[in-house]
Amino acid sequence: MGRPVLQGPVCLNDHLRKFRVMTNNAYLACCSPLFRWIQLFLMAVLIFLISSSHLVAAEHTLRVGVVGGSAPCTYLDHSEWRGIAIDLWRLIADHEKLPYTVSEWSSVNAMLEATRSDDLDLAVGCLSISPDRFRQFQFTLPYQEDGQAVMVGTSHFDYSRAIIKSLASPALALLLGTFIGLIMLMCSWVWIIEKYASAPSTQRIGKIRSFAKLFLTLFTGVGSDKVVKSVGGISVVSVAFLSRTVFTSLLVGFLTVSAVSQATSKLGGNLSGVEDLVGLRVGVLAGTVSEALLAELNSNSSDKKANALPLNDIDSALELMENKKIDAVLADENQLKYQAMRTNARRLIVSIPIRGIRPELQAFALSPMLSAETVSSINYAIIVLKRGGAVSSIAQENLEGPTGGMFWK
């Protein structure tokens, strides 16, 4: 049986004809309304997936706000944010792997309002949870407690004058009078035991001068071993030595503790409570619980009012106090302790006569739109870090430092 003979041109034409038919059918299918609707649907799905991925990424990058000039909570140190609050937040973010960006805000009030309007995810600072704030904003678990305090200052000249005035106290006069009377008594015993009245030296210079020399010897202790010869006289001189040692210690203790503490208490102008701020020029940070406390004090006072002077930052308080533009500063106790430890010793001496005013818990403020999972992660990290002592270590590290001036507790 013979092999079939293939007709090449005819076979090629058949294949080309079939290909053109398939191409026309595909083109007609692409031009159909159904195919166009499928194209639009797939494009919409793609756009939705891309947008969702961007939203998820934006949600995971937390917007964190801070207020500068609030040492030791948040402050700029060589272009780097430092302080108790921001250092704690870094540990929290590292612990929970939370990416974030930091922005600076003009005041605490503006920052809190930004969290409520969802312009911020987190407000980081030593934010006191007052009853009014608790009703308006959302907070994390508290990480520390702090109260308000009052700081006053004076110059070295005024402080030295206060110490001199404190020396004229009845207690010091009683102490010196007792010591002098005891030495006089012992001097009389030595005079009698050693028979100084009939001694040749007494006959030569007189009884008064001889008794005065004996008193000076026992009072200072210089040469006291040469003024007695008998056993009784030596015993009296030994008692005088012990008495002199005890009274000298008491005198030094009075001068270094009692006199200084009295002088320091006078620096505060006898301030004992926040109500004593009435009539004074008081520096406060705007938008803080200190400002609210001073406003409440003025509303309850029908006579004099405390003159509230807003501070741009807590660091400016010492300069204004030194220039006598303010009489006192009302702020968080930790803030005032931080400033007091860094006072310039050559220019100002500060004291904190009032402490522990309305102690309140402190925390971070949250946006109400922040996911429950993120809030839970932040709170969990606070619990873990606080339990491990990290919060206390951060606070101690930020409050410690070389004392630049005189600071009395």
C-alpha cells in the first residue's frame, strides 16, 4: 500500500485559517460586556488589597506625642528625647515590637486633645490621671505616682542672713549658758582643791586674773594638765574634758542641723500648705494639673488671689526665680527635685517646703481608636517592666546626677 502524498500549501492554509478564526473569537470575547465587568472587578480587588496593606502598615506604626521642656519626664538632650516617660516608652516598644514615630506638641492639653481626636495614638509623659482627665481621656495602666510640690528660692546673701538670725535662738543661748556654767563650777572646784587663793601666782597677778586664766584653760583645754597637781584636781580636769567634748558635739550638731533647718524653713516664707500661695506670684506649666490646682485655689479664695504666671518650660523656672519675677513654682514633685539638684550653687539656693500635694497616678494617654490588641500589649509591657524594677531604675537614673547647687529637702 502506497504512502499518502501531503499537499504542503493546502495544509498550511488550513492552519492559518483556523488560527484567524481563534483570534477573532478571542477578540470578540474580550470585547464582550461580561469580560469588561470581570476586568473591572479584578482591578477593584487589586486596589482594595493594596489599600488594605497600606492601612495595616499605618496602623502598626504608632504616632507618639511628647511635650518638650518637662524634665525629668520628656526633654531634648542633644537632639535626642530623654526622660522617665520616653525612656519607659522605648522599653515598652522594644518589648512588644511596636514601631512608632515621635512628634513634639506645644502643651499637655494640646497633646491630650490630639489623642481624643485620633490625631495621635499615644501621648507619652508623666500625665497625672486627675478625676477630670479620667472622664475625658483614655489612659494606659499607671506606671508611677507623683504629687504636686512648691519650690522657692533665695540668694546666698539672704540665706546667710537667715542663718545669722537663726543663731539668736533661745536653744543656742541655753546650750552655751549651760556649758559656761558647768566650766565655771569646775573652775571653782579646781580653785578650792588646788588652793589657788594662796598660790604665789595669784598673789602676784591678783585673784580675778588668776581665776580668769584658770577658767580659760578649762574652757579651751589648752594646758589644762599644768594647772592641777593633786588627784582631785586631775579628776575635775578629766570631767571638764568630757563635758567639753559632749557640749562641742552638741554645739556643732545644732549649728549644722537646727540652725540650717531653721534658716531653710524661712526660705519658704513659712509656707505650710498650698493655700499659703495666695498673694504670691506662682509659676506653673500651661495645661497641667498644677495650673488647674491654682485655678481651683483662686476660685475658693474670696480675698487675695495667687498670681499664676505661665512657664514655657520647667527649665525657665529657676531663671525667673533668680531674677525675682516669680516667688514660687508649683509643679510635679519629681520635676522640682530634678531642677533643685541642678541649681547653680553660685547664684541660687532653693528649697521645697511643701510636698505631696494631691498625689495622683501617672500614665500615658491613648487614642480611643487604637486597637484593643495594641492597648493590651502596652499595658502588659508596663506590668512586666514595673514588676522587674525597670520603671524604678529609669526614674532613679533620670533624677540622679551631680548636684550643682545647695538643695535642702
